[in-house]
Amino acid sequence: MALVLLFASAAASKRLFNKQPDIEATALSIVQDWYGQALEAERYTEGYRGPVAARMYGYVGLAAYESAFPFLKDGYQSQSALFPELVLPKVHEDSEYYLPAILNSCYSKIFENFFATAPDKTKQELRELFEKWAADCKNKTDAPSYERSARFGEAVAMAVFEWSATDSLGHQAYLHLFDRNYKLAEGDGKWLPCPDFPLPALLPYWGQIRLFTIRPEEFLAKPHTEYSDSPNSEFYKQALEIYTLNTPLSNENLWIAEFWGDDQPGLTFSPCGRWISITKQVVDMEQPPLGKALETYLKMGYVLNDAMVSVWQSKYLYNLLRPETYITKVFDPEWHPVHHTPPFPAYPSGHAMMGAAAAEVLTEIYGDNFRFVDRSHARRTEFKGMPRSFGSFYEMAFESAFSRIPLGVHYRMDCEEGIRLGLLVGKKVGKLKLKNEKDFTLQ
């Protein structure tokens, strides 16, 4: 018989899966290839800034997990109990399915929809990746099983994408990033677009989009240090720290600042994509069981989306001015940050919050003291992207948060509050139970 996976019951599925070890290895390779291609796609697709990319990874992780869970070992359960409005297709009992074909078709279909406006070259690369793995799958199973599997993967992807479309503020937000009608807050210390990058507000209502695991009111930032231009004030001291670090910037701090930049559309993937890149490298290192890998990407998508929604809610609640605005007014009218100031308020830091949240999830799954060399930008020459070594995911998150200070785009308080909130969101997502019906709750 060709290599196929018979779904008749959970027990039968588990037995057959164990008898065909190359299925899991093939499926894991497919997962890794698709996430690698997604990083390239979001780099070149206009509009895929941090919040938009984070949201996409949330739905992609959910679709892949739901397409595979009936065939996974260890009793994984559907997420449908958490999302009553999400209507998913079912597998046919006593029919043969090939899991790698399911995943390949699921990823292909959902990325095709999320990257509908990608450049032609990017779309062609997505098609070529699908065709590569489709050919491999067809060689390892019979035609009816392949077709049945491909249809099921596509159906799950479309169900998740159509559910995404019901979140009108978030769906296709890459088409309308900037709100020219947003009324800027008035008063001392309030955010204004910087003259060198005078774009309108980026996604000012992003704090209202759908969340996967948290309630928005649970994770509002605490009030920031009171604005003041008095030399005796804490606010002045925090701005002075940025100015001092940058005049001149040491080689080490420039490396840290540029290494964690990831907010240069067309040059790098998004800051959220950076944590997907880190996750991909971890999965490459660990080669975990397929269920654990899909759980990792599922939770990473959830936590990145929810952290970014939460931080955006607080950003436009406080509307705090960026360091560039303060420093050019109070210290030095000719001063500039290392890279352009983003077109949205400062407090709290999105880099800090998403990094802490992602680190918490990765630590929950893979443990503390995880020694790691981040090679996300190892081949880049446009900036200082040489690999850096870390002793834990937390160390990575804390350095990512700190990087925003020498970069010149955040105050220390932005980073500290982002870390605090990110760890809380990460703990909630990290403890999400997937394997037993009675434990399938948000804790």
C-alpha cells in the first residue's frame, strides 16, 4: 500500500502514524519551508507592517494546526471550542489521508489569500513551493488519497481565512495602513509625525481588532512618567539617556540597534516576523515532534497578534511623543535617530512587548537557559546583522527591548512597560492547554 494515513479513530490514527515515521519528518519539512517562504513574502508585500504580519501569523498557525490535529499523536484537540463562530470541515472516517499533502495545501491556500497583493515574483515563489511538495506527496501516496487530503487542507485554510474576514478592522488592513483622518491629540507631550518621515497615523484603531486569547482591558499599560522639559524631571533624564547614548553611538550599541531593527519595509521582514524567524531556527535545532512544532507556531501566532493589539491600544490611549520630537526641541535641533522614527506614538514599545511575550511562550515550550545563536540576518550587508549569541529567550527579549533606546525611537519607560505587559500576555498564551478536553481552557 502507498504511504497514507488512515483516519478511522484517534487510536487507529496514532498506531498508523507510528508505523510510518517519514510522514512526520516530511510534514515538519513542509511546515519549515512554508514559514521560511512567508518571511520572504511579508518582506516584499506592501503593507505588511508589524501588526498586520502578527495577525496573519495568528490565522496561519490556527489553520495549519486545525488541518493536522486529527492525525497528531498525544491527543491534541481542536481549537473550535474557543472560537464558536469558526466553522471547520471534518475528515471522513474510514477514508485515507496523507498529512503532508494536507499541510502543503493548507499553507498554500491561506498564504495565497493573505498575500493576494504580493509582487508577481513572490506569488510565483509561493506556487513553486506548493508544486515542489505536491510532487513529493503524489509520489508517496495514491491519487484519491492525495486529492482528498489536498481538498481537506484547502477547506480548512478557507474556513479560517473566511473567519478572519469577519474581523473587518483587521482583515486586509495592509490596504489601508495610514489614517489621514485621524485627529492628533493636542497638548504638551503628545505625539506628532516626525518631519523626516511625515506619514499619517499607522493603524490608530488596531487596538479594536479580534484577539485570540486575552481581553484587551486586562493588559492596558500603566500611565507613563509625566511629560516635562525641566532638567530635574524624570522625563528629561530619560530623553537625555537616548541623546547621550547616541552622541556618539558605540559600535556595540549600533550593532544591537540595527540587529533588532526589523522595521524597514522592503529591506527586512517585520518585527513580528523576526520572532517567527527565531521560532523557525529553534524548530530547526530541536526537530520536535510535529504536534509540538505546530503548537509552537500556533501559540507564537496567537501571542504576537494579541501583544500587538494590546500595545497598539495603549499607544493611542496615551499618544506620547517620540524621542526625536523631544530631543530636537529640548537638546539639539539637528539630532536624528539611527533610523527613521515610526509613524505612531511611543508608549509602550511594541518591540519590547512582542519580544517578551514571544520569549515567554518559547520558554514555556522549550525551557529556560536555551542557548541560541540568532542568524536571522546572517547574510545581510546593508546593516549590522551579524549573528549574536544568547543564553535564553528572555535575554533575547531584553536585548531587543533595549535596542530601541540606542536606535533613538523609544524611552526606557516604553521598553520597561512593554516587557512587563508582554510577559503577562506570554504567560497566558504559554499556558493554553491543547491536549485534553477537560484542560482545554485559557488559564
